[in-house]
Amino acid sequence: MQQRKNYRKMLAVVLAIGVLYYLEIQTVGITIPCLFFVLTGLRCPSCGITRGILLLLKGEPLKAMACNWGLSFALPILVPFLLVLMVRHGLGKSNRSWWIYVIGTALIVYLLGWAVVRNVLNL
């Protein structure tokens, strides 16, 4: 039971940070730069996610998808996968199942491939 309370507190803190960051962006307009891009000049698999989320919140889904096409196509698998992992963790169940490794590995390979393609083709 204590683990569930800690899990809920952690989720509440993450959501609060997200809301505060959103409010900061809307009022001040300064975003946190991608460290990978700053150091290498290359876009990581998740570059554009902040712009995409802000556009989604403004009701512009197509523009949001255009911020990161590769991640947009992965979301229908990525989001449920991460939710299942969090729920299983919250229930105290092991996340060491073969299907978790298969889906996780496939997502990692896809996102790394997307990072290469988006930088080679300048997408």
C-alpha cells in the first residue's frame, strides 16, 4: 500500500512539473533546449515534442504531428505500452516478461532508426 502512495505522489509531482512548465512557456516563452541538439547539432528522436504538445493543447493535431512524424507514428504503441508498465509497476508486478522486452526493443530500434532518418533526410 505504501508503494502505491509513493507512486501516486511521484505521478502528482511529474504532472505538477508539466503544468508549471506549460505555464512558464505560455507566459515567459522560454523553453528548455534539447541537450543532445545543443551538443551535437543533430535532432534526437524526441526533438519537437514540446512544440507538438503545445500545438495539441491549442487544438492543432496535424501541426503537432508535423513537429515529429516518427514519434507521432509510434505513439499508438508507445503510450499504451508505457501505461501498462506503470500500472504493472504500481501493482507490484514484474515487468520482466518476454513481450515487454520484444515491444521495448522494437520501440528502441524504431526510434533510433527514426533519429538517423530524420537527420540524414533533414526531416
